[in-house]
Amino acid sequence: MKQNTRKGKEYLLAIYPEFETEGDFLLNAGKTLWDYAVQEDEAEEALSMIERGMCFISTKEAIDMYVSCIQNTWYIQRGIQFLHKLVDKEPDHIILLCSIGVLYEQQTRYTEAIAQYETALHIKEDFLPYYRLGETYEADQLLSVDADNLMGRYHRSRYLAALHRVEEAREELGRVLAEDESGYFESLAEHDPELQVLSIQHM
């Protein structure tokens, strides 16, 4: 299996010069290389190929694929910078603007995310920026909830878990459970699918 994967990578890289201006090839080959990347340099190479493809094709499908690759990775800031460059060329592209907003949300940079969605709405009143605005306002409120509000803090731990910020979520939930004398939140957490990633039983 590993040998076949290695040969597949070598083949894609070998034929790359023939298709370096073909957006579809760059996107598909880059995604394949990304899926099988093990080392950081392999991931960098795959991501660069996807980005080159997006310079030719900036459809919703291509953008969604790119964002799904870099979400919850250390490439988020790189993605924000790259998508901003595409927006410079296509300033009315609301999918690009909203995708930048989504990546800002991943970094909990909510003011900047909101600015992207509001810019998109000025261009076109579309469901996507309205939806993302609602999600962002809710997330911002959850992360700034009052320390005495156990229910609010419980939901903040759920939100942090959904962002894959596992250690922060575990710490927040642990404090809630420690302060809850009734045992209500422990019972709630044990059956909460959003919190399974935290291994509640080991807290």
C-alpha cells in the first residue's frame, strides 16, 4: 500500500510540468498529495499545488476544498493571506470573503470575521453571510460569557470542543463540573455528543 502511494505521488509530480496551467489537474493532484502527505514538506508542496490551481479556478467547490484542508491546522493564517490575494483580483466574490471569515472564526478573530461577512452582504444579500454572521455573534457571546453563569460556560466548553480546542474545552468543563454541587452538569456532559472528544469519564 505504501509503495503504491509513493508511486502515485511520484507519478503526479512527474507529469506536473505538462499540466502546470491546468486548474483542474492542480486542484485534484494537490488534494491527492495533501491526503497522503506525511511530512510537513509534503503538505507544503500539496497546498502550494492547490493554491496554484485556485489561481485558475475559484469556484465554490474549489474554495470549500481548500478551506476544509487547512481548517484546524497551522496553515490557517497562510490560507487567510492567500484568499485575500484572490479577493484582490475578485473583490465581489462573496464565497471568498465568507471563507476568509470562516478562517478568522477558527482563530476566534470575530471582529475581523464579521467585517468579511458584512462586506459580502454589501455586495449581495445572500444566505451564507447572514448565516455566518449569526454563528459568529453567537460564538463571540459564548466566549465572553460571565464567570458566574455555569450554563453559559458549559456551552462555551461545547463550542471550544467543536473548534477542536480540546485542552481549553476540557479545562473549562472541568471548572464547571468542580463548581456544580448538584451533579447536573456531570450528568449532562456524560450524554453530550459534542463533548465525547474530551473523554468526560476521565475528567
